[in-house]
Amino acid sequence: MSSSPGMVAVIERHQVIIYIAALVLGGLLGWVVPAVGPGLGHAINPVLALLLYVTFLQVPAAELRRSLRSGRFLAAALVVNFAVVPLVVAAMFGFLPADHAVRLGVLLVLLTPCVDYVIVFSGLAGGSSDRLLAATPLLLIAQMVLLPGFLLLFLGPDLADIVEPGPFVEAFVVLIAGPLTLAWLTQVWAARCAGGRRFSDAVATAMVPLMAATLLAVVASQVPELGGGLGHVVAVVPFYVAFLAVMAAAGLVVARLFRLDAPGGRAVVFTGATRNSLVVLPLALALPDAFAVAAVVVVTQTLVEVVGMVVYVRAVPRLLPG
């Protein structure tokens, strides 16, 4: 058993490389052997449900009350994610490819703040991981409540033609609400029983492998569906890069406006920049077949963001010195 923690540490330390390798392998597999697409497509929901369960297991429901007492930090996190980010997205929206599926994919992923590995990357940069961890339940609830309104605001009447309520609601219940409820019940078990704690700790080690498996399955199953849409997917990469650059500056401004200390300010910069591709991916996959490219657009953001976080870990401490 002593080698297990060391192996987990190695995997987590190299998770960026693992994710990129999974994306590349999935792309090659889908391109060279397109027949694997349907089979891997059926595997996405089970793997994704497990991944989201493990992800939500890291979002402590018990911290929700403490997050409400975080004062200026919580206000700054809410402002940067639900006021500043929509304004940044609105500024770039008109320049996005005209394809509705591409635009919807970009909206889904950019309008929802990350609630999982942002804590890890923020901690690596000296950010206040404890305050960010305490704020994650509220950020998760707020984005699920506000996302439909944001989509309606950006897409207007076209939203009704794009999104079929039935599959959308089913995806939310089965792949988001279900794993979230199960994860928080597991947290209750872990708080009351040593066996629950051991189970929770063991499950948490599967985060990186499940993430890699999900990325591989999604990309490999969606590449054969791209057809002539590959150009549109490539076209959104500069927007994702620009978003990371703009949000670094915007997060810094918000941190200063709320007079946060360096660790709190760094955490606000990270929460404004990182997006929740894992949670919105089921919603993208629930779209009609004509909008299949939306899922790949969401996953593309993950690739850009993971590389961007490597830069952030080095740059943010310089923007906000201790």
C-alpha cells in the first residue's frame, strides 16, 4: 500500500501531460479508426457520471455555510464569475464563428466557473485554496441557476430551436444532479464513519485517470462527427487564449477593488479564468446530432485551459506578489 500514495502523487504531478496525451490519442483514434466512435460514444455517459461523482466529492457541502461568512472574497468571486465574465464573453460573442453549435459550446463552457482542479492550480500559485474551497458549493449552485438565463440572453429565441428540453433536463438530472447528490451523501458518510473516509479517499485517487478516459472517449467519438466543422473548432482556440489573457487582468482588477490580500487575490484570478467544462459537457452531449460539434468545442477549451494554467501558476504570483 505504501507505493499507492507515491503513484497517485506522480499521476497528479503529470496530470497536464496525461490530459494532453488523452486528447491527442482520442483525436488520432477517431480519425484513423472512425468505426470506434459509436462504441466509445456509449461509454461516455457512464465514465462521465463517475468522473462527475468524484469531482463533486471534492466540493464540500459542509463548507457552504462557511463560504457565506467569507465576506469580501466571496463577493469578489461572484462578481468576477457572474458579472465580469459575461461581459467579456459578450464582447467576443459577435466575433465567434456563426455556426450555432460552436457558439453554444463556447457559451456553455465560458459562462460556468470551475469547481474542481482550480483549487489545485490556485494552491500551486500560492492562492487561498481554503477560501476557494469554501466558495465552491455556492459557485456550483449559482452557475446552474444562472446558466439558462445567460443562454437565453445571448441566443434569444434561437435557444428554443437549438435546445430540446427533454434530453437537456434528463442529462442534468442523471449526470449532474444525481452524482452531486450521491457525492454529498458520501461526504455525510465520511464525516460519520472511518470506512466512509477511507472510501472517499480511495475514490478521490481516480480523478485524473477518469478525466483522461473521459477526454479520450469524447474526442474519439466526436471526431468522426466533425465533417467540415473542424475549421470552426480550430477557430475558437484564439478566443479561449484571449479569454485567459483578459481574465488575468480582470481578476487582478477585481482583487484590488475588493482589497484582497495576495492569497485571496490570486484565488480570485484563478476562479475567474478557469471554466467548468466537466459539468457542462453532459449538456453539450445532450444536444441534437446536428450540434455534436458543441461537445468538441467544450473539450477544446479544456486543452487550452490546462496549458494556460501552467502559465498562470508562474505568472499570477508575479502579478500579485505576496
